[in-house]
Amino acid sequence: MSDNTKGAVLMMCSMAAFTFNDTLVKALGTDVPLFQMLFLRGLLASGLIWLLAKSLGKLRWTLSRFDWGLVTVRTVAEIGAAYFFITALYHMPLANVTAILQILPLTVTLGGALFFGEAVGWRRASAIAAGFCGMLLIVRPGPDGFDQYAIYAMVAVAFVTLRDLSTRKMSANVPSLTVTLVASLGVMVFSGVASLGGEWVSLDGRQWALLSGAALFILGGYLFSVLVMRVGEVSFIAPFRYSGLLWALVLGFVVFGDWPDPITLTGAAIVVGAGVFTLLRGRKLSQENVART
């Protein structure tokens, strides 16, 4: 396989792993309090990430003050994203929540323009506008306004956008697994402290199996996402992140019996189409800039 093909396969594996994690977390349901679940999953995942980082020799703590500031911002964003996303996941169909998250390439592009002064032409601006219209079809308000948990999913998108924008500004020599481990520990510590104010429940064998599986899939998702950055062209590989929506549709139907209605599917298609166009347009502009130099 070519490097681009390898990268595409790794990206699809990463999206599959993250979606299987979401499925197992949703299968746990509200029987396990949210903060207890996040703490226990974080404990398992952090241990696995630490072992992986040590085995690969990718654990380093001597970062600049600027990079540590960005790592801190990213960790706070990870905590917010975990809380709002999983709360939405508990109360919404898997495919619907995943479809809302597909707007991320558009929000990151918009954030880059607003906060970093990156150029966004009328074509990508139009695609971003179309993508937000598609998202409105997914989270369309009912007679009483927007569903509370759809708003939670959109807040999660905002936190993940902040996470990705802060990651983009880190120095190239900051190990990805160090950043990942700090974020995982941050979520674990925050959830552990928050859980002290609530009741803990005893987990049965099924719940421990689901939780352990979620931690393994989180590790797999992080591992594949690290490997994907080492092969191929990012602009070619990035559109394959939308394969996560296909997994969400299949798993949501098979495991939970959920299938989005036609309007939601139309909105998801618009979001994906706008995202793919934005990524491909960005790739073309990058190639043109290289050609000029």
C-alpha cells in the first residue's frame, strides 16, 4: 500500500475505535454515575497510555512554558468535551451525536480564521455556512426549542474545537502521547474530585467488561491517531475521519435499534459534504502555495 492508503486505513481504524468506545459507554447507561464512569475509565486508560508511551519512548516532560500553557488549555478543553459529549451520548441516539461532531473540521477552520488570522476564501466560508445549516437540521428545535442534550453536544463541539486549535499551536517536538496522557489524567482527576459529591455504585461483571472494553478502544483510537500522523498527506487522509459516522449508524442500529430520520440524515450528509469540500479545498490551496514558492 502507498503511504496515503496506509494513512486512510489507520484513520478509519481510529474512527472505528473511538465509535466502539462511545457505543460501550452508552451501553453502560445511567446506571453508573457519569463522574464515576469517567474516573474509572480514565484510570484504566491512563495506565494503558502510560505503558504505551513508555514502550515507544514518547514520554517527555521537559516542555517549554508556552507548550505547557497550551497543554493545560487542551486538557481543560478535554475535560469539558468529555462531560458534555458523554452527557449528550447518554440521552441521544449514537448516530445523532456523532453527526453533530462531524462539523469539527468546519469549526476548526472557522476558529483558525477568527483567532489565528488564517485566510478563508468565499468557497470555504460558504461551505462552513452550509455545514452549520446541516447541523441545524440535525438538532432542529421542537415546539419547546432546542433539545437540552443537543445543546450539550454543540457545547462539546466548541470544547473539542478549542482542544484542536490549541494542539495546532504546540511545538512540533511535543510528544503526542505525552499530551494524550496529560489530558487523560486531567479528565480522571477532575471526575474523581467531582464524584466525591455523589454516590458510587458497585459494578457487576458486565459493567466492568464494558468499561474495560471502552478503555481499550480509547487506547486503540489514540494509538491509531498517533500512527496516522506519521504516514501520508494529512490533507488526503483527513476526509476519512467521516467513516466514524458510518460506524455510528451501524452500531446505533445494531446495538440500540436507533436509526436517524430522513431530515437528520440529510443534515448529516450536508455536514459531511461541506467538511470534505473544506478539507479538499484547503489541500488544493496548500499545494498552490507550495508551487508558488
